Amino acid sequence: MMEWRKARDWFLPVRSQPSTLPPMQVWLVDHPTALDESLYRDALTLIDAQSLERVRRFYHRADACRCLIGRLLPRVLLRERGVSAAAENIQFATTNAGKPYFVAPTLTPPIGFNISHDNDLVAMAFAPGFHGPPAFYIGVDVMKIRAPRGEGIASFLRMMGDTLTDAEKHLVSSDVPENEALSRFFLIWTIKEAYTKAIGLGLGFDLRRIECNIPTNTVMVDGVLATQWQFETCQVTVEEDVYQITVAQFVGTGKGTVNSLAQGQIVRSDASCFVRKAVRQLKGLEFDEAVINDY
């Protein structure tokens, strides 16, 4: 097993005992839209034909860059864990509900992962897979803390009110300073989104079924404390912008509480550094397109 420390080369492996590896980790890539054309084209050669088609569907290059980084992250993860693509029959696929996963027969235990991106940040959360194969119950959501352009904070929060329970609306009401209310909203929102992504039902799930109690740092689903889940969260800054990140994971035990991500669980790099690392690690490897579904 390895632990991953932030380093200039990024994902620099440090040999360690298995107990030192956090059970869940988050890899962050910032400034994904700042890739120069040469690195962008090099990165395109590292993904399979179906992923390449997906990336090229985007009209805006910024969206294509975010998607591309999202495709590279699980491949780099597999390579860092010693798995060598087609030689080990790697399968990238999606569940019927559209949640992505990979199957690596030699990887023990298996790994569940999930990806999210917003503006200048891409996040991948991953953990050993023990519950809910093949995609496993893990989800991540990242959001830049801001109201849409031209929209005041108060009007934005009112507009989003149909995603909140009555108790949550009180937490972001006019009695709360606007910036605090906005920060609370995005914490609530990312908890809800991470949970629905973890169970693979992001679209069509009534977010009011999930209730976040910020004063007690607890989460309820359908009126019941989510005792078998853990929620871990943090804020990171990119330039002058603050992003909220939340990971939801079914672990089978717990108190349904919201805790802070530990520093040792997070590895961060800028996109250019990450892509250079990916090129060194993945160049020449091929994924069997016959077993790769679009995701």
C-alpha cells in the first residue's frame, strides 16, 4: 500500500504500512482550463476512442478540459496502484443509472471512485470498495461558493428554496448574514449531491428527502439519521475563489455526522503538472475499447 503526499511531481508514492493510508482520499486538480495546446493534445492521446468522442462533443474548450481531466484521473489512479490497463482486462463502464466505475480483476480490494468538477477545480474521491458493487457507494460534489452572475445572494437562495427542507430554509434565512447563508447553502447542497451521487441516483431524486442539520453536523434521509454513512467536507481556495467539497460514503457504521476532511486525505495539483505526470505514466498503454462503455 502507498500514501500520497503533495509534491512537485504530484502523486509521489511513499512506501508505508497499510494502516497509514486513509480509507478514503480526494485528489484535486485546479486550473483545468489553463492547459496549453500541446499538453491538451498529448492528454487526448491517453484516453480511449469513446472518451475522446465525449470530450470532443463539448463546444467550449474549458468544458472539454474538465471532462478530459476527469477521464484521466481514474486511469492515473489505476496506474499508481500498479494496474496496467489492457494487460489486466480493465473495464470502464456505467451502471444502468449512469454512475461510472471500473473493474480491475487484480486490484484487491476493489476501488470505488466518483468525480465532480466546477469552474477551476476537478475532484476525484476514491476508497476501497466494500459496499454496493460494482460502482460502490461513494460520491463527491464540488461547488464554487458564489451566486450566479447578476443574481443577488438573497434572490438566489430563494430561487433554490425548493431543494431545501423547512429547517434548512431557516438556516439560510434572511436572519443570517448573506455570506454565511451562502456558505451554509453550498455545504447543504454538496452534502445532498454527494449522497445522491454515491447511491447512483443523482437525477430525479427529491433533494428534500435529505436534511442537513448544520448546528449538530448530522444528516437525515427520509427522516432517519444516516447512521451508516460518513460525510466529510472541506473548503479550498483557487485564486480568490472558495470551493466547497463534500464526500459521502456508505461505511456500514457511524453516527451520520459531517466531519472535516483530514489534510492527509487530500492531494492537490495544478492541471499542467497532473497532465505531464499522466503522460509519463500512461503513454503507450492501451485500454480495451471492447469493454469500455461511455461514461
